[in-house]
Amino acid sequence: MGLGWREGAVTVSGLLVLASAFLPWWAVGVQVRDASGTHVETYFGSAWQMSSRWSAAVLIAFGAAAVWLTWRLIRGRVAWPVWGVLLAAVAFSVFLTLDQRDASEEWLSAPTIQLNTGPDPDPAGSLAAAWMQRDDLNAYVSDGLNIGVTWGFWTGFTAIILTGISLALAGPRGS
């Protein structure tokens, strides 16, 4: 049995999902004024660092691709019920990804955040850390503070969708 484009597509899309989880999914941009002038310092968090739902979504989508590929390589064809469960798993992965994003609704005004008033070598970093609490993500946009999903999120979300598409096109037979 030779491996074809379907196996390659499932493999590549599954690996893309896994790799995307290390990209910056969440960002906090803080406007800073110092001796060098005014600039924005940006702090990033990966899917692994920021959200249990995003971490689960990545593992589920990657796992679905791995199960399909393993089953295909060992048995030659994937049973219809297994294929259906794997597609449902990827759909659930999409739901988890969007659910976390939607749960971090944009705040209209910033809450009061307690910062250490003592000598802080990195006040912008302290502010960013206050906004980057795992599973407690809140988006916010203002002139000096911008918080929300970033390009890594969209890359990961696209990779999850591609995994679902590659599994759907590969089908249960894989050929």
C-alpha cells in the first residue's frame, strides 16, 4: 500500500495544528513612555500558555489526524464510524477554539488592576501579566492598551479547519 496525497494532507495539517500552538495566540500591547520616547511593548502567549480550551482543541485536532493516519497505515482503511467520530472531534475542536475567543469578549472599559507600587523594573510587563491570566482572557482596545487574539490564533484556527477538510476529503477509505 503506497501513501498518497490524502495521507500527506492529513499528516501535514495535523502537524501544522500542533506547531501552531507554539505561536502567539494572545497579545497584550502596552504603550510605554520612557527616555527613548513613546513606543508599544507587546507581550505574547501561546495556546498552551493562555487557554485550556485552546490546548484541548489543538490536542483533539492533532489526535484525530494521528488516529486516522495510524488506522489507515495499519488496517488500510478507516471504518466509517471511526471516520465520523474523527470528523466530529475536529468539529468539536473548532467549537472549543471559537468558544474561548468568544468568551474573551471585548471590555468597554478597563477594570482596576492592582500593580505593585514599589520599584518595578518592568511595569509594562507587570501590567501585561495581569491581563494574561490562563483561562481568564479579556479583550480590550484603547489608545494605550490593546489586548486580544493575534496572528497565531488565526493560523491555528486555519490549521484546525484544514485538518477537518483533509480528513473529510481523505474519507474512510483513504484512497
